[in-house]
Amino acid sequence: MYSIDYNISIAFSYINIRLKQMKNDQKMEEEKIISELMHDKNTGLSITEIVKLTKLSRSAVRTNLARLEGADKVKARKIGMAKVYILNQNNSTINPKIVDRNKICDII
């Protein structure tokens, strides 16, 4: 028979794993929202514009853009002091249509 401490330890391990999965799901959803938004704006968007349109935190937007840029899904070009991010048209793995357009419309 297992001790109560062991059972509690197992329960906390399961909760931690589930919380990590939920955080990863949220990050992926944020990436999809940003990709969809950028797909609709061919001219590119700055971090400030993405923050205003998505209501995500500046930190979340910056982190997701860095991840997308690292995956070669977006390109950044510097215009004055700002960076403007555009979808990388050469990357055929981009599928921004995964996100439900109604969610984007609700955000905007």
C-alpha cells in the first residue's frame, strides 16, 4: 500500500504536467492568432500594432514573434526605430488559416 505522501506527490506531478500542457496550448494558440493577423496585413505589423489588435501582452507578442522568427515563419525588417514583422512567403509550412476567423474578428 502506498503512503499518503506518495499519492500526493503523484497527484502534484500530474497537475504540473497538465499545467505545462495548458501553457503550451496557450502559446500555440497565441502564435496562430498572430500568424492569422499577419496574414491579413501584407504590409507587416509592429509589436505595438499586434498588441493593440490582439490584446495580448507585449511580452507574449515579443516571445511569440521570436519563436516564429526562429522557425523562419516571419521576417523582421527595421524601419527607423521600429521592427516590422511580415510573414515569410518563402516558408511553405505556414498555415495561418488554422485559427477560426471568428476568434480573430472577436479580438479585433
